[in-house]
Amino acid sequence: MPRIIIQNLENFTIDSENTDRKVIELIHENGIDWMHACGKKGRCTTCKMIILEGQENLSPETDRELFYRNQNRLKPDERLCCQANLLKNTLTIKVAEINKFPHLKYSD
Ligand code: FES
């Protein structure tokens, strides 16, 4: 079963059979606040996740991600939560420092 672990939210874990949902949708549906300034349209990068493990388990990069990658606004270990689906196995991620909310308590 696909599993998302958010390391710096005390390893909050999301299990889902739903491979047709974007990573950000699974995060939001599980009650975690995650930045998404453009409304999940691939136009801002505030939803980026830093991938610690399992990048190979994600869907291929979208045109929007390639656009930002070509501008060096996405590093090799970063993807946009609003663009990527988790297709299998486990994905371990963390929230980027710049995208942390003041009202949430992070464990790093
Ligand atoms: S929410 Fe803006 S790029 Fe994902």
C-alpha cells in the first residue's frame, strides 16, 4: 500500500490505496496543513516537498515541474505535491524551511 511519511512532522504517516490522488490531496485529506498558494495549479512552488526516500515511486514530472526545474526553482530532490502522485511503496518527505507554517510544530 502506498505510504507517505512526513519526517519533520514527527513522521506523520498516511496510508492510501488511492494512486490517482495528488500527494497534496492525500496530505490535506489527512488533516495536515500544507502550503499551496496557487490553489494546487502548479504555478507557485510553495507546495514543494523535499524527498528523503522514494522518489522513484512517484509519477513522472509534469510540464509545470519541468518548467520550474529548468529555472532552478526545484532542486533534484524536490517535487511539487500538487503535481505528483504516489504510485507505489513508501515516500518519505519533509517540509521545506521556507514553507513552514508558524502555527504548526515541526520536529526539526
Ligand atoms: S500549490 Fe502552487 S505549485 Fe503546487
